[in-house]
Amino acid sequence: MDKKYMYRALQLAQKGMGHVSPNPMVGAVIVYKDRIIGEGYHQKYGEPHAEPNAIASVKKEDQQYLSEADMYVTLEPCSHYGKTPPCADLIVRTKLKNVYVCNLDPNPLVAGRGIKKMTDAGVHVETGILEEEGLEVNKRFFKTMIHNKPYVILKYAQTADGFVARENYDSKWISNGLSRQLVHKMRAEEDAIMVGSNTAKHDNPTLNTRDWAGKNPLRVVVDREHKLNQSLDLFDNELKTICYTTSFDEENENLAFIPLGKDTFFEDLLTDLMGRKVRSVIVEGGSRLLTQFIEKGLWDEAHIFTSSTTTFGKGIEAPTLTNARKVSSQQIEGDDYSIYKRR
């Protein structure tokens, strides 16, 4: 067993970012005598998983070596029929000698059954290879499977003196163009993006991925009192959009108004998104909405862009993260881009 091949499998898995949700990202590498003879990853939801893609990639002249080859796969091979046949069955039929697994699958439909199928058939299986790295790659999947809630990412830009907008709620532009492009990349990678009523009213955002090639996320608006003007871009019916209220109830093809309980509003919101197969959501603002998620402990990760030059002097103060630890920081043309995780 050589961990470098699991690192490669994890690298491959991340190529599925933004394309496979609500499935996990999975990569697989097939090795014979310290030579990679096949590799693949789960490319799109509903299409073949990493294991069959890796096996199918093996050249005809190398197929004779499969029964003596090792597979490195980032998640336990599935054991049930879903949109595709069980990967564990395919591995058994292929007669691979050894299978090294990064993480066990918490999905109740799998949860050890894939490992059992393979070991019962005589395949040597080892698990827990680069386990922590695998948990990070599939943090969205594990959050939803274990806690039945979407992975929540807070995102906001703040001035050097700690404001997210001027007193009149104007916030354009705090971060630079490259930072904003990175935000559009983030949007393409996650399932949904959320704003509050003040941001919707004053910024009139479209919340699409116009500055990055990729899918548009589901747009989510929090408008408890159902007071937003329906002429806003968020209600243009161009992209799927959900507006959460406490009273108004109406659902059309591309626009839904969903009433939630006043006392359990945010918990119910996340539960409803889970029911719609939303496995991750970016909360983009404003400050009040971000603060509510922070105070309720309903966030997992925060991405904060801090300008080194823009100052407002006074305005709408940036949220204060609590129970947080910084995991990375970098400079983007003068902007400080830091990522925090909830402890």
C-alpha cells in the first residue's frame, strides 16, 4: 500500500466538484507493480461512479493484470442499486486483488455493506487510508449524511475598517475583481446561495455565475414578512429561486414562496433545503442574516475577503465570528482572503 496513490485518487475526486451533488465526490486509481494502469472519478450525478470509470480506462493490453492489481478509492464502493449498479459487485467480478479505501460510507444503504461484499468474495480490503483528507474532500456529503443538514458556508467582504456596507447599504465594490471572480467560482461549486431581504432590496443581485464557467446555484432569499418588490432580479424566473417567508405560500416552476415557523425559521429552512437535495449553501449576506447563522451555530465554514485599501469610516458593521478557527489565509491582489471553520 502506497499513500501517494490515494492522494492521486483524492485529487481526481475533486474534479467532480459542482457536478455530482447530492452524491459524494469519488476518485479511484488502479495500480499494478507500482504503475497506474487505470484511473477515474465520478463525473456527473446519475452517471457511472469512479470505480467503473477507472476499470473502463484500463487499456486492453493491461487488462490481464487486473486480478493482481490494487485499487485505491476515496469512498467505500456502493453495494446497492441506485442510478447505477453496485460498484462492489463490479470490483468482485473484475477480481481485483487489493482494495484500499479512504473513508467508509455513512449512507445507510452502504455503511459497511460494500466492504463486506468484497471481503466475502476474497478481496483484501483496508480502510482509513488518508481518512482525514477524505473527510475534508467530502465534508458536504458527510455533514448531510450524519447530521441531515446542508453544509453552510458564510461569505462576505469587509473593508479594512470592518464594514460590509455604507450606512445607505451600498457595498460596491469592497473586494477587487479577482476576488469577485473567485466568489463566482464558489457559486458554481455549491448547490445554493442565500441572501437576506436587505441585500436583495439594496443590491438587487442576480446571484449567478456570470464570471465563471459552471452551473448556477439555486437562489435562496429570506423575506420573512414577504415585503420585497417582485420586480427584483431574484424574482425574474430565469433561475430556480426559493423565497422563505413566515406566511406567503406559492410554488411555481422556477419560483417558490415557502412559509416556515417563526420560532424555528432557520432550522426549518435548512430542513426544507435538504428535502430539495441541496447539500451545500453559501450565505452571502447581509450582516444581519450572517449574524443570525453565527449566533445559532448553524454554519460550518466562513470565507472572508478583507480589503487592504477600502475604508468607509462608518456604516454596516461586519459580523463577528465566534467559536471559529482560521484554517487558511492568502493575498489576492491586496485582498486578504481567509477561511475559518466552526470549532
